[in-house]
Amino acid sequence: MDTIIALAGNATHTPLGVIATRMLVAAVLGALIGLERELKNHSAGLRTHMLTSLAAGLFTIMTFEIYHEMVELGGDTARLDPIRVIEAVTAGVAFLAAGAIIRSGAEVKGLTTGATMWMAGAIGVASGAGFFTIAAIAAILVVVITHIIGRFEKRFINKD
């Protein structure tokens, strides 16, 4: 009976302040990418990237919480594989990102937006795991790639 009560309770292995910080960092870094997309009038913008990153972060946090809960209950650690959640997040975000890609004849649009959504998911996983520096570096690189490299492409490569 104590096991059932423990599982139903709100106690977390990670302090709630740390969890809230991880979720906030995931949302803010997702917003950084989404804002750049929004300013360029792309369909997947601020809210989409924030929610993608936040969801990935939450899945990662829950993976850690469930893992620690199962270890405390005497679970077989050989069978507990947190990497499975990251694989599931990757698949789910890839599904969303694929929805942003549109093909019209020979022309394909939305590939960069799909890639930024996939990156927002990865940044959410990093934030959920508490790797803020890695998440921030990735978010900055996404904005540099999409904004600065995008301008370079328009000016010197595509010229349209």
C-alpha cells in the first residue's frame, strides 16, 4: 500500500525549483528559435517551437523522475533505459517537423522550419536533462544558421 501512495504522490527526486528552471530554459530557448522563424513569417513560429522544446524537456524530466522512482522501488536497473524516451521524443518531433514540409511540384518548402523544430526538441531534451550550456550553445547556433547563413544564402547563392 505504501508503494501505491508513493507513486500517486507529488514527491519528485529532483527539487521542483530545478524542474521549473529546466522547463523554463527549454521554453525560452525554443522561443529564441521560434522568434527567428516568426520574424520570417514561417508557419511554425514562436509558440510551436516553445511548445516543442518544452514538451521534449518535460519528457526528459519525467524520464529521470520515473527512473529514480523505479530504482527506489527496487526495480531492475538493467531494464530501465532512459534513452528510449529520447528516441520517442526524436520520433515525435520528427513527425511534427515533417508536417511543416510542403512539396509543390519540384519545389520543396519548410525544410529549414522542420529542422528548427527538430532542434527545438533536442534543445528541450538537453534542457530537461539540465545541460543548460549545451542547450544554449545549440539555440545560438540555430539562430546563427537560420538568420545569418540564411541572409548569406539569399545574397550570394539564391539571389531571389
